[in-house]
Amino acid sequence: MAITRRDFVVRSTAAGAGFLIGVHFTPAAAQENEKAKKKPRANPFDAWIHVQPDGTISLVVAKSEMGQGIRTGLAMVLAEEAEVDFNQVKVIQAETRPDIYPHLGTGGSGSTMENFTPLRQAGASVRQLMIAAAAAKWSVPASECKAQSGAVLHEASSRRATYGELVEAARKLPLPDPEKVELKESKDFRLIGHATPRVDIPAKVNGSAQFGIDVRVPDMLFAVVARCPTFGGKVKTVDMAKAKAVPGVKKVFEIPALGADMFTAGGVVVVADSTWSAMKGREALQITWDQGHATSESSEALRQSLRTAASKPGKEIRHDGDVAKALPAGARRVEVTYEVPFLAHATMEPMNITVHARNGEAEVWAPTQSPDWVQRTVAKILDLKPNKVLVHTTLMGGGFGRRYMADYPAEAAQIAKVVRQPVQLVWSREDDMTHDFYRPMACHQMRGALDESGRPTAWFHTIASTGIEAFWHPETGKPEDSEVGGARQIPYSIASIRLEYAPVPSVVPPLWWRSVEHSFNAFAVESFIDELAASAGKDPVQFRRDLLVKPPNWKAKDEDDPDPARLRAVLDLATEKAGWGTPLPKGKGRGVAAYFSFGSYFAEVAEVTVTGKNFNIDRIVAAVDCGQIVNPESVRSQAEGAIVYGLSAALKNEITIKNGAVEQTNFDSYDPLRIHEAPPIEVYLTNSTEEPGGMGEPALPPAAPAVANAIFAATGQRLRRMPFQLA
């Protein structure tokens, strides 16, 4: 349907079935860009609100629930402005229809950021429409009516009408302009900013929630794939006889590797009536692998290549002032190197997907962050039009960027093309660990200078990494994309700043990992600012405060440019709550890190105890300014989860490559932080009315540097390579 841009529109469903309101989340700049190109979408809406005859409201939106609580948060926003009870709103996972829902991806901590204001406007439109319908019904001015708990009241006459009673009249009225509706003041919020139990928790507790790996449909089979352990390797010879003899095994066949955006390894498929039989059949395969050209690659060789690249001139990304002059002129100079390894996503639920190809169409059950990519991939392999592929997006046991990829859907489609009945592809933990897409390996060369007073005068940062963009899209000529965020926009006021980037080739496929490049750039930036403070002989908190200067008439250059005042505020809050400056016993230390990413500001203080070559994290104190908070409990949960994930990387996790293959295969060799190892985490929230920032990722980046800086405070030893090991 062709609909005028910027307008909401009412579309009657069936008689007596309420009405629909379309909402679009497209940023204004993108709308204007589309308009300038004269290529407006036939349907500009990203979500639909269905006001039903019983007064309940359904929000149909294309955002995947992967533990972040988005179905609760979006319902809270809509219920707040619509003036209905929270339990009157239900969030429904949208169908995979790119023609109706153009923004189907979930990632970048963007679901609340993108949806907050449009959903407030939509909810206010519902409220205003219901008030108008009631006023017309009672022949009274709309200004004398108010909405409350899913009903409209006229106090002067003691009349009351529920939204359900007003739906029929409301559907006939013109909708208000969403950009002119009156939004509630934050002081009047009864849901937004108040702790609300998440709607997905009961089903997850009682076991009724359906994750991808829980899917069961009639006549379903199960499949596993034997893949070459070496990147780029393939089957040389295979004897399938013993695998076919395993009880329960139905089919054994080869599938080729797929390139481009699917990037599958290929291999030998075993299909059976259970995952156990499929896995036993795979164990019985006798395969000789052609290891390919990747066997010469190793972590140690890559480390040397990265160090070499970081020591040479790279592509200039930022250049303020005159670093070449200021650096050698400094009264004191500091030069250090920081290193980070490859990391796996290690989602608790390994990759899996169910596909049924039949009669010129296909049905898919996928735990995915990108259902439209799944749809296109399956359609391409099965030679179908995308609208002939129905994708059901299930709950997922962790995403972290990994479930954006199309490799496992592509494999499943290859299998379904042969099997022609429902088949669930299951990756074992070993499959998942050794055929992941990994957080890039990187090296940071940092050089800085201080004047006589101890103030930084020069900052020179060179990043070398096995970059994401350089691997997937070398033709763009922008290898720095997804590698320099947070390093390009450091918040500290230093006259001369230079940032350079150098890509280093690798056969190991890289990918976004929770917080993307911020996970390693925060480690370098916040460790180095601490080292400069130590060289200046200054307290690291005061040193940062002195450099977090907000000039008069400051304005962000772009969405990635941090507000120094907001970062300073969370730094003050975290250090106050942590008791910064109070004495600690010998062997204990406090460290701090402050960082901005995905629209949110975090400061974290770590307290550690060091005994010999061992250390324990006693406490993490975090302060966050993520703008207007929707659900405080979700903010705290997201912060705690991201911090623990970040500590796992800082203390324990490392993917190493030997002879072109990953050495770690399971949690015995890639060990996440366990419950008994997790420190107490305190999360303090600022009271902000700014637009919401993201929360799925921003708590992670400061965790590692805060711990490293705390260990320095306790021992005088700097840790510049992750995972941390004391000398």
C-alpha cells in the first residue's frame, strides 16, 4: 500500500476488530535522504499497533528477544503514553516481511534508542484519539476529559468509557500528527523509569519458553555437519559406510562450501532421527581433509605481524594539532603496547535452525538477530522467492552479534534441499567454538607526552587488527570501519591527537562481538590515560576530571561524539560510591575506567586483592547514564551481564590458532567466568531525561581497563595483554 511519508495512518481491520496504527522508526535524516533520491518505500512503517475491541493493545514489531528484555521495555513505553495498564499491552514478534517491516535486525544496542520516541508518539496518539472519541460521544470539550488505565473519564459528569467501548468511534476519526501530539512530562511517568517484571521470565523459569533448539515439528529429523578443522579446508576423501550403519541415521551426503555473505565451511552431513544418532554417525565418518593454504597461520605469527604493523605508519583517521612536534617536545613521554586476542562469542545456546522445504515454499524456525537475512539466504539456496519463505524468530540463548550471520541458515537450507522434510541443524559446542566468527585480534601502539605540569600535550594511537571490514568488504577502501570507534572520539581535552589504523590479513573470519571494537579500544584508551596519570604523578580520577572539559556552546559532531560533562558525572558517581581515596590494606587496589559507547556513559571502579601471582576481583562499582531509563531492572541486568562477559575476556578467554585451526574446543579450554568467580557488582543509575542510549553493550568496555588499573594500584605492575597474567 502506498502511504504518505511522515503520517500515521488508520487502517480498519474487519468490522468490530479495532484499528491499526502504523509507526515508522526511520531516522529523519534517512527519510530526507530517501525523499531526495525519490525512492520512498511503498510502506514507511516499521511497526504496527493494533487497538482491539476489548481495549487491549498489541504492538507488532520486528525486534528479536535475546535476553535484553525488549518485549517488556517496548510495552512499557507504549502503555505509558497510551495510558493503559502494562498488562493491557502485548508485544508480538513480527513476521519476516521486509516489505512491511524494513528494519528487521536486532543489534548495536539500538532497539530502545530507535523505538523510544516513535512509540511514545504512537501511544500518545492512541490516548488523544480515545479522548476525542469520548468527547464527541458525550458532546463535551476534549479538554475536560482525561485518559486513565485504559479508559476516558469526564469527572464533571462522572462518566467513564473504556477504550474497548470507544474503539468503533475512534476508528472513524482522523489521527493526530504524531510529531505534534502532547507527550507526558517525565515527572508524570508511572511505568517508564520504574522497575517492572519482565514478561518473558515466567516462561523461562517454568520451561515453556521456546528457544530455537527447543523447536519440534511433526516428522522432524536432526542433522550435524563434519567440517574441516582448518579454515578454508575441504573434504579430500570420505568413507560413509560406517556412518550409514549407525542406528537412526537416515542420510549421509556432502555439501559444498559457500562464499560471499554465507561463508559456510562445507563438509559432510549426517541426518538422523535424533541428535545423538546424528552425532554418533558423524563420529563414524572416515574423512581425509584437504587442509588448504591456511595451515601456515598461527596466533604467534599473527601477533608479530600485528606488532610490526602497529609500529609503522598507518592510514590517518584523526589528526588534531601537531603530534609530530608535540610528542618529542614533551617534558615526559610514555610509549607502550597493548594486545588483545581473538575471542569467540560462546553463546550459551549453540547455533541451530529448523527448516522445512516443501511444495515450492519453506518454513523456518530460527534463533536469529537478522530474520530477513535468513529469509533471503534460504530462498536463494532453495531457488524460491523470499516471500515464499516464512521465518519464525524464536527466543535465543545469547546473540552478541554471532546470530546476525547467515552461515548456519545456509547450511540448513542445503540440507533441507536434500532431505525434503523438517530438519533441525544442530551445532555442538565444539562446532560452535571452532567455526565461529571471531572478535578481531589487535595490537595498539600508544605514545603520549606530558608538559612540566603533568598535563598531556600529545596522544598518538596506532591500531593494527585483523579487521572486519578489510576481511568482508575490502572494496570499500575503509578498513578502519568497526575498528576505531572510541579511539577516534576520545573524550579527553588534548591539544594534539593522532590516530592511525593498519589492517593485517588473516584467514580467521572476524565479526562484531559484544560492543565490537569498543571492547579493545576502551582497554587501550583507558589503560593509557591511567599510565599518563601515573607518569604525571597524579590521582587517576582527578587526572581524568581535569581533561573532561566541555567547551562553551559544545555540540556533538556526530552520534559517536561523547559529552565530556556526562562522562565526568558518571565518573564522579562511580568513584563516590566506591569510596575512592579511602585507604585500602596492602595488596589491595582500586582502578577506574570511564567510557562512552552506543549512546551511553559508563564509569566503573574495580577493587582487587593480589596475592603473589593470583588476584581476586572483590567488587565492581558501576555508574551509568543511558539517558531516560525505561526499566531500571533491565538496565541493571544488562550492565551486570555485560560486565561479567567483559571480565571473562579480561581474565580467562583467548582463541588461539595453530596450523590454521582453532585450538580451543569447549568450555574446558575457553572458560567463562563461573558464578563463584563473579564479583559483587553494584550498578548506580543517573536520573537523566536525555534520549535513551543503548544498554546491551556499553557496560562491557570499561571492565577490563578498570581491573588492569586496579592491579597496577595494588602492585605497580601494568597488564597490557589480555587475558591478564601476573608476572
